[in-house]
Amino acid sequence: MSQEIEHVKCLIIGSGPAGYTAAIYAARAELKPVMYTGMEPGGQLTQTTDVDNFPGYPGGVMGPEMMEDFRKQAERFGTDIRFGYVSSVDFSSMPHKVVVDDIKTITADTVIISTGATAKWLGLPSEQKYNGFGVSACAVCDGFFFKGLDVAIVGAGDTAAEEATYLAKLCKKVYMLVRRDEFRASKAMVSRVLNTPNIEVVYHTETLEILGNGKNVTAVKVLNNQTNVESEIAVDGFFVAIGHKPNTDIFKGWLEMDETGYLKTIPGSTKTNVEGVFAAGDVQDHYYRQAVTAAGSGCMAALDAERYLAAKEDEVKVLS
């Protein structure tokens, strides 16, 4: 039995704000996009409760509801949205080859990658229990909900330092939990943290459990790894800032990445090092990581793909 092969003009790998926006623009440009959602249709936002900072939702919106709106809009213009994951790719020749669910081969004139990134978690059961109810991996997204309250943030790198200082502008008190006796962050960021009065750095500290009342976070149980003494810190919010992992494993060996695995794009565009392959959203953005910037880059990727195909058609006309 021969393997099923299908050819498409524009293949979008991954959903979320970047993928769905790329789909909307690609569909309106008559590229007849086919999208494979991945194992988490809608991406990270489906794990988020209130989204208050996306334009067009003046009363705020639940993350899953917003992603459902994005999906409906992409479908309205004719995007073929399919549940499935891309298991391997072959970008060695044109058209590009992509294998879905280990069984189906798609060939594509253009590929838009919007597989996103996944927040690294501590791995505590209570972390997932209270995720969206006091636990967050994005201070910029959720800090506003803790205005005037006490929070804790775990991490020691530049991201943690930046998020701690951001939270300090909103919150009454920020406890920064650092596992060692020093930061991994740059000197400038450390200086900013140490000179912010309402940030208290708690060194030699490991998080044992996030405590709550069944509805919301009420405290964090910590261990001093020098003295072996356990204690509780009363907080209303707990932020995890130990990094993100871009979902790029299947592209290793094909696309250029930075040292942490984020896809590299040509500045001012969404073009990767492979002709006809574009990247949008958190998979290529370790700096902003916001739904609205992801959506913007999804628009860019679709426009880049459309212009790339138009240029190819012009070449064919000239040669003929």
C-alpha cells in the first residue's frame, strides 16, 4: 500500500495566535492554506484564563475563547484546519516534504512554522493545579491581576530579573526565590533588582510546594538548601521564570537556530535560512513572547509567503 501524498501551496505547522493569523492572511490571499494544529490546538493561550491585554476585547476574554474566535475566523476564509502533529520534515529539495502523524506525506510550496514555545515548569503537582489561579509563567500577561498584592517569582536569569522588576511596579512585595547564592542574570539586571526596594531576594531557596485554599494561591512552601529549614511565605501569586523551550526539535539539522533552539529569521522578515520556509510567533521570538506580537508576525509570515510565491510565478513567466 503506497503512502498517501498530498500537495499544498501553503502549509502552516502549529496553531495559536501566529498560526491562525497567518492562516487568515494566507486564505484571503487565495493560498488555500492547510494547517496542522499540533497536539495543543490554540497553543499556550488555551492554558490561560483571563486575557486582558489583547486589543479588541475591551472586557477581557478567556484564552480558550479567544483562540476559538481566531480559529473560526481562519475557517471563515477557507483555511483547512486539521488536528495532527508534524513528525518529521525534509527541506532538502522543492517542494518541501513534511510527514504528519508518521503516516501522511505533504509536499508544500511554502511552509509557515508557528509551533510556539513551552514554558519550563518546576514539575510540582500544585503548580498545574493552580495554573491560572495564582500560578503563571508570564508576568507581563498576568501581573496586573496581582496589583497591590504580595507575589513570589522563581528564577535567577535575566528573564526572572526583568519580570521581578516589572512585578515590583504593580505588586506590594515581590519575593525572588534564587536557588544558589548568586544570580545567572547580567550585572545590570542584578543591580536593577537589588535597587528595587520592594523586591526581597531569598537566596539558597528551593520551592517545595505551592499552597492554596482550593481556589487560589495563598502561600509557597520553601526549603533553605543550606540550613535544611522549611518555611512558608504568604503570597497571592507565584510566577515561574526559569525559561522557555521552543518547539523546534523536528527542525534540527534543517533550520538555523540560536543556542537555545529558537529559529533564526532574517531581520525585518519571517524568512528562515531555507527558501520558502517562514517562522512566526514564539518559535522565533524569545524576547517579547506576547499574543499580539505573535499575531503580528503571523501576518508577516503569510505576506512573506504570498510575495515569495508571486515572485516564483513571475520567474516562470519570464522563462516561458
